[in-house]
Amino acid sequence: MPDFEIENKYNGLIAGIDEAGRGPWAGPVVAGAVLILNRQLPKELLDGLDDSKKLSAFKREKLCNLLYEQEKCGNVCLALGEASSEEIDRLNILQATFLAMKRAVSSLKIRPEAALVDGNRSPADFPVKTETVVKGDGKSYSIAAASIIAKVYRDHYMAKLAEKYPYYGFEKNAGYGTSLHVQGLKAHGAVKGVHRFSYRPVKELAVK
């Protein structure tokens, strides 16, 4: 379970950074950045924070709401950054993910001393120094919180896209390659500005 052990190695303010949406065939990649300013967060929140992929949609929504409530109280600082499907196609998914992370940390209202980045690679030319943490969303409260706000935001984004493009099941699959998404691509093709044309399944399945 996450804790503050990694954050406690630093004297200043430390942001946790994580992303959502590297694997899907459509939609942006989204990064969350979280600064926990007050370690005295509600027990319900701290007990619930974990890798967003391990949590149900209901639990993620509840924790996300609690995080934004704590931001209003001045106990945390939250920010999001994203890179579009077109940027993913132009840069590749890794570099687009790094771009989303840079945008997220640059959007924080308070500048951190350093950032804990989930994974084993960190962006070059980052606004602050970084430390990578493999499986960090299961080790650090800050990274876990970042994973949750990124995932919830992206899921909402994809659900809105589903209203405009109802053929792909975005409200259920968030852009991942499910059978419904495959059927939609075969029948209706890929959507410019939504689908990632550099991904092989999109290129192979989309109607020419």
C-alpha cells in the first residue's frame, strides 16, 4: 500500500506524477500531478489511495472527489496535462506522455522542489528534478493520487467523445481495443483528431 516514505526523503514540496491512456487506440494521454501539502488528510482518503487500475470506477470517482475537496481546503494542489492523439502520432506515445507530464507539473499553482514519476523513465528538460519510481502508484500517496485524477478525467473525456462518436464504445472501453471498438473501426473508419493513426490496429482495421 502507498505511504509517504519516498516523499519524506525530501525537505521541500514533492509532486507525484502518473499518466492514464498510453495503451488505448483513441483519445489523449493524460497526466496528473499532485502536491500533498498537508499530510493530515482524511483517513478515508489515505486508506483508499492506490493504483487507479486496482480500484473500481465508483471508488476512483469517490477518491477523486475527496482530492478536489481537499484542494479547496488548501491541503493538496492538483493539475492535469494532456497530449492529443495527433501529438501522439507525431511524437510517439512515450514522448507524448512526457509532454503531458510536463504540462501537468507546469500547471501546478505551487512549484514543487522535485517530482516522483511513476515508471522507470522520466522526461528530459523537466521543469523540476525527478525521481522515477517503478510501480509508484502502489508505493507513494502522491503518485497514487495523480493516477486517480488522471484516470477519472480521461474516462470522463472519453465518455463525452462517445456522445459524438457512438460507434466505438468509448464510454465503456475508454478507447482500448475491445471487440466493439474493432467493429466500429471496420464499419465507420477512424476519426481524425480522435484515433491514433500511428497505432497498427487503427491502420489495419479502419475502412480505407
